[in-house]
Amino acid sequence: MAKNNAAFVRHQLIEEQAPPITERGVVKWVRENLFSSPFNVIMTLLSLWVIYSIIAGVAPWFINGVWNANSVRDCYDILDGATGACFAVLKERFPQLIYGFKYPSTEYWRPNTAVILLLFALAPILFRKLPRKFLLFSLIYPFLAYWLIWGGTPLVPVVAFLGFVIGIYCFRRFSANAFALGAIIGVIAANIFWVLGGYVVDANETFLALQAVPSRDMGGFMLNILLGTIAVALSIPLGILLALGRKSNMPIIKWICVLFIEFIRGVPLITLLFVANVILAFFLPPETSIDLILRVIVMMTFFNAAYIAEVVRGGLAALPSGQYEAANSLGLDYSKSMRFIILPQALKISIPGIVNTCVGMLKDTTLVSIISMFDLVGMIRGPILSSTSWNGVYWELFGAAATIFFVVCFSVSKYSQWLERQLETSNR
Amino acid sequence: MSTSISSERETFRLSMLLNDKRYRSYTFQAFALFVLICVVAYLGKNLVENLAAAGLNISYGFLGEASGYDINQRLIEYSSQSSHLRAAFVGILNTLLVAFLGCITATILGITAGILRLSNNWIVAKLMSIYVEIFRNVPVLIWILIINSIFLAVLPQPRAFKGENPEASMLWDMFAFTGRGIYAPKPLFLEGSVVVVGTFILSILAIFALRRYARHKLYSEGRLINTLWPSLALFVIPTVLIFYALGSPIGLEYPELKGFNFKGGIYARGGLISLWFALSIYTGAFIAEVVRAGILSVNEGQTEAAAALGLRPNFVMNLVVLPQALRVIVPPLISFYLNITKNSSLALAVGYMDITGTLGGITLNQTGRAIEAILLLMLFYLIISLGISAIMNIYNRSIMLKER
């Protein structure tokens, strides 16, 4: 009865209402992320002002940029008083910035090929899903790249490579009986092969020869990449050995490693480059003349290795001691327990640190410009800025150098973050 | 007994030096030591032979000779008649100056950027991560050169400040930004200034005492004493009172344009400024990352527990989060300070005369004493590094979690 007296009874549910405009979509996001409190309002306005002033300052300079001119005065004539960049310098001096000013221009295809092949050689190391067979190419690559960049007859790297192959074969063959015997026979066999191969090379110097380019003709960004890649590739194994040495319970080995690491880490790289440039010659026999580039590579390798050793030591220390004890209780000897149990885990922990160190190394290759080698920065500061036609074009050149380094270093650090996620086994 | 000993003796064979774990480590070490000695002896022999062939010797006598070159940025008296040793001291002080300035500004920048990167304001957080990524991924040498370009290409030369209608003018008549560097007013300490400075130091000590007393009250009686306003008052009032009571004994010496250059005031060369700023913003980007990681490393449960105890947000930060975050932040922070000191050797690129520029640069080139100069240079940096890491170890031990 009462039912009928009711003025109104709803039979179905009302349509769901949309949340108020302040609680959805863009408005909600803006309220929560940009204007949530008076302080945040001020910060947002300040940031917008910073962004605006940067864009307002750079945009006309960038958009008005002149790409075709022969000298900085031409640029000013074309701009006719307006603000604008003189990007023409990048266009005109592009080969110098990338290859240096002495590398023969007909041979630019060689470093180009070497860089492209480098990507292929790195791929199986960087991406673990690729077939393991590709690693063979990574092994051959250093010798191939040497031939491509320095030129000369391919017999030199071929002999060097075969020497390594024979040495390793002999080591494998004889180390089954005794480790030391295998190592000694391996080294002797490789050396005999290199000496014999040396005669073959001397006799056939023109066989398939590319135009030889001496080290001092390397320059530009190519030199940065060259120094960075070689120093990084050599310093990672050396750094791991140093870290193991520092953790070793043999006091003499331990102290040699500690002294080396602490000494190198205690001095700036620039003093080590001075050593390479000026005083290393005093410590070598008078008749030897080692390339400056090689001396610099040695110093950079030592420098980077000391830092990598500290990173790896951190990784080794972070492993719970149960892992070491488990390896021992399985009856594994030192090298096996390190290879199969300790290092895979320790290196995984140290990946971010190792990559940071290596990016640092790549950035530090610019320091060679101070000992008057003509890398990217050295080219800009030396031949380009001091030339009469491009005197005073600072921003365009340094901006380009900064951009190149940013692209390379940023992608390397992004890769390391990706790798970290890939290797995460999420068992803790 | 004797038989067992002799039987053990019999069992030792030469091959055990390689194959027995107990003895193998001795073989390895002896071998490593032997190789090391051989290498050192070989290098030493070459050095002696090369020096003899070149008619050189190792001698540090050159340090006492007159240097014959000028240094235009210096903290102590120096002229071209001074010795090379004094030039090296000028360089050391210049290195320490730029390292000190760089550490302070890098810390301020890094902490600000690190905290702002965690801000809930989207645009601020993004802006800060752009700052961090851009500055971390470009070599510091390029930053030094870019900032130095401002002095070379943008700022006016001192002569632009001349005349009735100068092209450039000084900021508040105090600061002159020129292509040669920055001129700033210099404090002049007249008679009685000691009292003012003394009062200032005393009031700072009083502030520390006050805060200590407040903390003591908080811990012992649970009473919260507001220290902000009393501290500010202590900081300002006594010093200002004494300053005017003694008739302004500390004045300012303004830089003035005389002839074609500025005279008076504090002069900082473009090289110093660009080195200082580049090192600060570069290292600041790294510090920002460390600060961010440190704050994130504090478990959220800690914040929630503190809030559940009824602490207000700034107490949560000061009493709970920061002490734990600092344990993560400080060790890398100190190694970044070390990096600033070592990277200050890049002064060479902008003509700032630090120790690398004096001892490792002009002195080396003038005297040709490469080995001696570079050894001294390395020794200086080693002492600084080892000193700072010793301090760091002491600090680490003091803040280590007291367990067990």
C-alpha cells in the first residue's frame, strides 16, 4: 500500500556520472602534477620561464643558421645583422672533425667500414639472444679493424691472429697435463710463429696492401672512438685481474695490485698522459720509438683498469660469503670457482659501475687534446678555430662536439640500464 | 716422532711447488716478485743509460732558481724573480682555491637538483633530469671550453666600459664582467675589524650552543624549543651593532677603470671562473644522482613509521630520512670532491695557473726537468687523494651501522 503512495520510485539506475572536471583527464593531471600547492605553482611558473628563455634564446640562432658559406665573414654577410648560427663550418670542416686533417681523404671508407663492422662485432657481446657463432667474428674483428684503419698488408694482422690461435691451441693441448707446461709451450709456439711470420710479411709487403696510414695522422672523432674502444676493451680484463689480485690471500700479489690501483687512482689522467708524452721515452731502450698513440693507449688502459678494478672489487665484496663457501665445498679449484660461480654474479652486480667507468673513459679521451693530439676537441681548438676563415665560431663547433658525445654516451648508459633489467633474476 | 718428521720431509718434492696448493702460492708470489724486480731493474737501467747519453741528471736544484715567468692569478706574493718552488706554491694554492670553490657550488647544485628531481612537480622533475643527463654525458673539458667561450666571445673588453656613453656598464657599480675576467669589490679590513670578525665568529658559536641546548632539552625533557628566530637574531644583531658602534671598520674597495683596465677589487680571471663553473655544473649533475639514490634508498617504512609516531614532515626529513640517506650519500660525495680536485688539472686548457700549469707546464718547459717536475706533480695529487680517502675512511667508520 505504502508503495503506491510514494510520489516517485526509481525503476532503473541512473547513468553513471562523469567525475567532476577537476578530477579527470588533463585537468586532474595538471592540478596534481603542476599546481598542487602554492610552492609548486611558483616552481612551475619558474620552470616555464626557464624553458621559455632557453627556447627564445636558442631558437632564432638555430633557425637562422647559415649552412652554406665559405668563411665566418660570409656568414655575417648572409645573416646581415640578424642573430644566427654559422653551421657552415660544420659542413665545410666535417671531414676534419671526424677523421682529422691528415687522414687521406680517398681512404675515408676504411674507418667508416671499421665502425660499421664494430657494431656487428659488438652485437653478439651486447645482446645475448644472438647466436653464439657470431662471437667468432668479434674475435677476428680487432685484426680486421687494424688492417682497415692502419692499412698496409693484411698479412700482419693475419700472422698475429694465427700466432694467437696456435698459442691457444698448444695451451689447450698441453694444459691438460700441467697448467704451467701448457702456458709455457703456448707462449713459445706463438712467438716462434710470429718470428717466422715476420719473414713472410717482410717478403710480401705489397700483398693486397692498402695505403698505410701512420698513427700520427689519426685525428678527429675517429681518434676518440679509437682510443676509447681499445682502452675499454683492454682495461676490462685487466681490471678484473687487478680486482682478483687485490682480493687474493697472497700478500705480495695483493700489495702489488693495491699499490698499482691506489697510485693510478690518486693522480689525474692528465699527469699520466704527460708521462706517456714526455718521460716514458726515458724508461725505454734508446733505439725504440713507440707511437705516441700506443703510449697513450697504454696509459689510458692502466687508468681505466684501476677504476674498473675498484668497481669489480665492490661487486666481489657484495657477494654473500656463502657463495665462496659453496664453490669450495663443491671441490672447485680457484679458477673454476671464479669462472663459474663468483665472477658471473659479481660482474652482474658491477655492470652499472663498469659502464659508468667506460663512459667516463670515452669522455676522458678528449684530454689528449692537451698533449697536442688532434682529436675532436683538439681539431676544434687547433686547426679550425685558429684558421682565419673560421676564427671565433665557438658555439657551433663546441655545440656539435657536445652533441656528438652526448649521443654516444647517452645511448651507452641507456644500454646499460636495459642490460641491468635483462640480467635481473629477481631472486632477492 | 723423529721418523714422522723425516717422512714428511721425504714427501716434499720439487714438483709440489707447482702442484700442491700449500706451496703453489709461494711459487706464484716468488715469480711475481721476480718479474716485478726485473721490470723495475730494466726500466731503471734504461733511465740511467738514457740520462747519461743525454748528459742529464736527476736534481731538484732547479726549484731554487728564479722562475722568470709571471702568474696573473695568485693568492700570495709572487714575481718573475721568485723561485720555481714559489711558483709551484702559487699553483698549489690556485688548485686548492678552485677545488674548494668547485666543491661548495657543486654540492649546492647537486643537492638542489637531486631533491628537485624527486619533486612531485612533473615539469621541475623533468627539467632536472634533462640537466643531469646533458651534463653527465658530455666531457668536462668541452664544458670548460664552452664556458670559457663566453669570456672569449660574448663579454666586452675592459675598454668598452670607457667613455661618457660606454657600450658596457658595471653591475650596481660593483661587478664588472669583462672578457678578461670578473672584477668584484674587495673587503678592506681597517682598524677594529678584528673585533667585528671576532663578534661574528662568537655569535656563530653561540648559535651552535643554542641548537645543542635545544636538542638536549628535546631529548631529555621532550620540550621543543624554536631555534630558528633566535639563531637568525644571533647571526645578524650583535655583528651589525658592533660594526656601527666601531664606525664601520670594514669597507669595500670597488674596482675602478684606470686606463685600459680595471684596478682594485678582487679580480678573477676568465680561466678561473670557467673552470670553477664547469667543474661545478658537471660534478653537480653526478652529485644530484647520488643524492637522489640516497634519498630513494631509505625504506618507505621508515618515513611511514616516523609519520605514525606523529612527527611533522620536516622532522621526518631531518631526524629519520636524512641521517640514513647521508650514510649512502657521503662516501661517493667525497670521491666526487676528489674528482673535482683532480679534474682541476684541466686548468691547462684555459690558461689558469694551477699546479699543473706552473710546475707541470711552464716550469717543466723552461727547465726541461720533465721527470722531476712530473714526479712532484704526481706526489702532490697523491698526497691530496690519500689524505682525503683517509678522512673518508674515518668518517665511514663513524657512521657505519653499529651492529653486533
